[in-house]
Amino acid sequence: MTTQHLLDDRRHARLRPLANKVPEVTAWFWIIKVLTTGMGETASDLLARLLGPIPAVALGGLALVSSLAVQFAVRRHIAWVYWTAVVMVSVFGTMAADVLHVGLGVSYAVSTPLFLAALAAVFAIWYASERTLSIHGIHTRRREAFYWAAVLATFALGTAAGDLTATAGLGYLGSVVLFAAAICVPALAHRWAGLNAVAAFWSAYVITRPLGASLADWMAVGRTRGGLALGLEPVTVAWTVAILAFVAYLAASQRDRPGRVAA
């Protein structure tokens, strides 16, 4: 085969549509999503305590870029690759919200609407470009870039929103109850009120972040703050083990393979 043929083959491979790289949305998807949000919350706090805020953010940013580079490099959904990227987005999204609050002194009452505006901007640009926000059509590099930009924005927004409710008087357990009730609303609205499936998905996706983060914080923080006082290390390790177990199951069973369940 000539050099020109090799170059042509590589060019055609780049131009071929990708297989959809977002897993099928099943109960397993939501369970792991909530686990990654909680693990990202406590892991971020743990890294900041052990390494200091600046080294922790630098390490988190490097891990995020590396994991997304691998995710973009593969041409189909691979459970380990996808969920590693989600975990890194979770850790770094928490850091982004915390940097604004702790490092720059921006209150959660201000950062929450800022992140909401950022997410709305991502959705607006995505829709203007692609005419859809559906995760069932993530089969081009551009759509994949929009998807991950939206995911990062949802994590930062959810972190800020969860901390806002926790520090505004509800506490961590109260926030868990609030967001556990809130996450049922999109599902019920989709089932009984005709809410668009795409809108229902992204609404629930945003809410999983403060739900998981509030639950993990409640388990980790001291009793004086209304928590169970289990500590950052045990909670981070326990949630990480749970994530690994569920992802290993999906990798082996392929139950999250895109298109396996009718959309």
C-alpha cells in the first residue's frame, strides 16, 4: 500500500461518523452518575486538604484533560473510558465552584446563577449549531465537544447549588431530601405532563450533582455540621469502590451499550 493510500485511509477514518459514545440511559446510568457526583465532591475536598488548593486544581485539571483526550480518541462507547472522564469532570467541576467561592470570595448566591447562565449559553450554542440537544446523536467530534462542555457546566452548577442550599439553612441532610424530591419532577413531568424527553434528561442530570454531593457531604462532615462524621477518606474510598464495581459490571455485561434499549 502506498503512502498516499495510507493518508487517504486516515483521512476517511477521521471523516466517518463516530458511533454514539454516550451510554444508554438506564437505572445503572443514574446510579453511577449520583455516585460520581458524591465521590467528586469529597475527593476534591480531600485533595485540597492534602495537597493545597493550587496543586489540587492543577492536578485535577491535568487529570481532566487527560481523561477527555482518551474519551475523544476512542471511536465508540467504552464504559471505563467514559466514566473515568465523568469522574474527572466531577472532581474538577467541584474545584471550579470552590475556587470561585473560597479563592475569589464569590458567594454561592452569585456563582449559582453564573454557572446556570454558562450552562444555558452552552445549550444555546449547541442547539443553534446542531438543532438538537439529544444525547442519542453524539456521533461527531463537535457534538461530543458540546456534550462534555454541558456536562462540565452541570457539575459546576450543581456543586454551587448544593452548597447554596446547605449553607442557607437546610443543611446537608435537608438538601438531600430537597434534591431527592426535585429529581422526581422531570420524570413525572415527562410521564404525565408531556415534558420533552431531552429537557427531562438534562433537568434530571443537573439535579443529580447537588443530590450526590449533598449526600456525600452529609456522610463525611462532622456532627457539629449536621453530618455523620465518617470522614472524607472513608467516604471517598467507599464511593470509589462502588463506582468501580458498577462500571466493571457494565463493561462486562454491555448493558449500557448505546442503542441496546430503544430510545
